[in-house]
Amino acid sequence: MLLAAMKESSSEPDHHPLQPEERVLGLLEETLEVSPADFTEIVWLERRGVELHSNGDRQVRCWGPHPSLLVRVRERQRWGLHRIDHLGASELQNAVRLAMAHSTIEAPEPHWRLVGRSRLPPLKRADLCQRSLARLEAEDIAGQLETWVKKEAEGDDFAWGALCSEGRVVVVNSNGLRRRAWVTAATLKVRIGEDEVAGEATTSARRLDALQPKEVVSRAQARMATGGCPQSPEDGAVLELAGPIVLAPEAVAAMLLELGRVGLGFEAGPDPDSFLAGLFSGKAFSSLLSIYDDGGDRGGLPFPFDLEGRSKARVWLVEEGEVKELEQERRRGPEKRRRRVGSKEPPLAAGGGEGFLHNLFLAPGDQPLQELLHGAEGGWWIGDLSAVEVYDPSTLAFCAVARGVRRIRGGRLEGGLPEIRCQGRLQDWLQGIESVGSEPVTVATGDGIFGGVCTPALGIRV
């Protein structure tokens, strides 16, 4: 699936626009004025999009608009929250009352730092949103993408899929903070060839004209398998891949998201069973690995602030293999934590669950892909990973479904395996990095509204 997390919706096209921003701001301002809570914060998010597939027959599915509002209050040093999915004056005021009721069952949190009016990253509107993408009809987008891909595929047997989305986010609070953003995102996935030997490639951008279909088609063509197929595993078998492995950027992105969730992100927390327990500062990975979170970096899918209105800034999570010292603290309830880096006020990762890092970057190296392949002679190529799940946070043991698996021989990709289940330890894979690619690729997180992961290919040995 191009977007496994996409909400189910009708297959009939739906071109309803998002709510006018001025109407939203007006209702939120009115709610803040009449709120009896000591402090009130309201987050409004609305998104819509279209999913497109073409494999001879074009398929179009529109979804949204999907509104979501979160009301958070602080009353007598206690936090409470309530979520609603309808924008209206009475609904908002009722949500404030229910959030206040929720606060009565929470423990007091006397230490709280007010979110200040810090300067946002220097992003222009064109860095976040393409007006023409937001206004295009689904069939117009499909026609444009198909023309581009067909031109670059040069007669090859090809298929493509795309996801285009639009979202508006507003954050306001009773201390005068006002944040708003209008963003678009587009993801293009191209498949060249058929069955197990087909090559696939994915890319994402804020603008349709930044997808670079020529480069995506070229990557997909280069990933087609040649020669005979290696012996396929038995149905249901789980492989522990060993030896040299080259991970395509799409596979690294999936792995990085899971690492951010349970290894470096908010769910790592102060849990004594966490991988980070007792390792807040130390060499955990290869010295070739550096990871940071930055919602202001135009090289990915930028988003300027988090869901509390804090400005995004670059935060190093791993630098040359060393996990940066982190101070975990509770945030708005026992299940929600936030990170601090040094003494700086942190930018929370803005995402639907408010607990994930959505603007991750793996710093590129200097190795072209061909050199990565030559350095992994006789090893494995993994084109993508899906359903990545760490089932043991203390060791980062994980399982996943590997796609586009090939043998590497003479710098070429040979054979073609069907989807296979693999397992291992993320720590071993990231300690075993031997080379880092020089060509980063951006892959959207979910529908791309809040960002994505930008990473090159990796050469590892496990």
C-alpha cells in the first residue's frame, strides 16, 4: 500500500475544500475568550487528499476533508484534554468543559514552562505549499503524473501510484500564541517490470513539480533484477539476513521511523526496559551514523512548528554514532513524554499521535550507490521494508517484511525474491554500517502533512 495508514473513505471523488482559515481562527478566538480554565490551548487540523493508481487502468480515490480538534486546558496545576471532530462554537465550548473535567483526575504538575513566541524557521510559503497542487482536480493530477512517468519509462512495462494531500494546522492558546500553516504534499511511487523482478522507487515533496519523475524512474529501472532467482524461502519462514546488506533509502526510512519511535523518540521515555536506559550518552551505533530532527530543513518535507506551537529547530539525536544526552520528562499525562536536549526548549515532533519524530534526517555520506553495491559483493539488497516493528525495546529486536530483495553480484542486482519476513536487531544493523550513500531520498510519513524522512542508502554488515 502506498499509504497503509490512510483513513478509509468513499471511492467516489470528493472535492470539498478545507474550512476557511479566517472562520477557524474566529471560532478559536471566541472559545479562548470565554474559557474559564487557567490556561487553554486549541489545535485544529484539517486534511484531505487523493490516492491515484495506474496499471493500465487508472484508479482514483479521494478522501476528506477530515477535521480534528484538540482542546487542552490547565486548571489548578492539572492538565486535561478532549478531542472533537467538528468545528462549531458550542462543540468547542463543550470540549473545554470536558477537558476541565478530565483535569480533575490527573495528578498536579507544578513545574510548567510557558511556550514562548519564538521565531519560526525561515520558510517561505512555497517551501510548504503549492497552490496549484491544492487546487488541481484528481484527474488533472493523474494526467500530469502519467504523462511524466510515461515519457521517462521509454516503453518499459510500468505502473505508478501517487498520494497528494493538503492540510491546514492552527495552534492558539490563551497566552497570545498564534501559529498557522497551510501545507501540501505529494508522493510518487513507480514500478518498472513485473512480479519479483520489478524495480520500485518512491519519492515525496511539498510540490508536484519537485517530484523529479526522471530520477524516480531511473532508480526503479536500476533496481530491476537480472539473472536467475535465488531459492525462495518456505511460506511463513522468517529469515535472519547475514553478511553484507545494502538498504535502499526507502528501507532505511522505514527503519529510521521505528527507531525514532521506540529508540530515540518519546516512547523511549524513562522506561527501565528501554534501549536508552543508562545509555543517554554513549557510542551506541557506527560512527558513520548521524541522525537529526529538523522541521525547518527544506531538503525534506518541512513543517515549522509542533502541536504546542513551538518553533522547530535542528535537534541532533545521534551524532557520529553517539546518542545525544537526553532528559525525559512527563508531558500532559503519563503516556505522553517530551524530550529536552541540553538546556534548550525542544521542538516536539508534530504528528497525528504527537509522539513521533516526523522530520528525521540521516546525514548523507560520500559513497555513490554503485560503490555501495561493489562493497557488498555476494550480499543482499533490500528495496523496502514494511510493517517494521520493534518487539523488544531493550535490545531493539525487530521483525519486518522485506521487499525487492536481490542478491548482489558484480555490482548488479540478481534474482528476485517475493516478499519475505526478516528479523534482527536494529542496534546490530546500525552498528554494522560500513558505508553511507551520497544521494538522499525523501519519503513522506503517512500523508506527508507533518513531514517525512530524508535518508540515503546504507551499506551494512550483520
